[in-house]
Amino acid sequence: MAKKKAIKKAFDKWITRLGLRWWKLTIRYYDDPGEIISRFRHDDDLLVLARTYADWRYLQATIDINLPAWKEVKDVDEAVIHELVHVLVNEMREGGMTHEERVVTLVTKAILWAVDMERQDANRFTNESGLWTQDINCFSGTATVEKAE
Ligand SMILES: [Zn+2]
């Protein structure tokens, strides 16, 4: 299944980028209909995309993937980052799940925005003159710097 390959690739990429290599992470993939219903059913008979169980005390986490549901996922990176951010903020769960869900969504978006901006910056610094110009926002000015070889 091509989607499973894409999910695995995204986990490999984001586990490293989010500094989670020193956690013990187990990712389990499910496609059996009976098992999907028992593992991924939400309160109101909705099936969730994934469930993340993390124990921040021992830096261990298991992420269960509802494989058929990922067919509908357009941005695999976003969904993978979302689950990994649950691992990062797991300590918050002791105060209930609602705040954790909102913080995870915001942090996921912040990461994606950072990646987008990095891409835009990479384009901005490309010019043929051999010089590059960078806006330094904190000094509200423009500096021209010789490009280092
Ligand atoms: Zn979530």
C-alpha cells in the first residue's frame, strides 16, 4: 500500500526533526475491520485516524494507525506531526484531553508554518549578483552581506 509507505517515510522524517529519536516509539498499523472498530472508535461512533499512547516518565510511546482512514488524508506530514506532537505534550494529559488536543493542533500548524517560511527564505537568498540581501526585522532595516563561499 503506497499510503503506508508514505506514512512510514513521514514518521522517519519527523521523528528526527522533532527530536524524538531518544524516545522508544512503536508505530502499529491496522487494517482489519474488527480491530479498527475496537481500537479507533470514538465516543459518538466516529473512527479516529490514529491513537497515541505515551508515557512521558519513561519516554515511551505507541502510535496506532487506522490505515484505511488515511486514504482520505491529503497532508500526511500534517497528520504525522500531529500524532508526534501528542508525544511531546503528553505530560499535559493529566489535566484532561481537551487542552492537549488544541495545543497539539496549534503546535502542528506552527511547525508547518516554520517549514513554509524556511522554503520562502531559501528562495529569497538566491540571486545572481553574488550578494544576498536579508531583511533584519529586529533592526527594522536592510543589510547587504557578501555571500560566503
Ligand atoms: Zn489529536
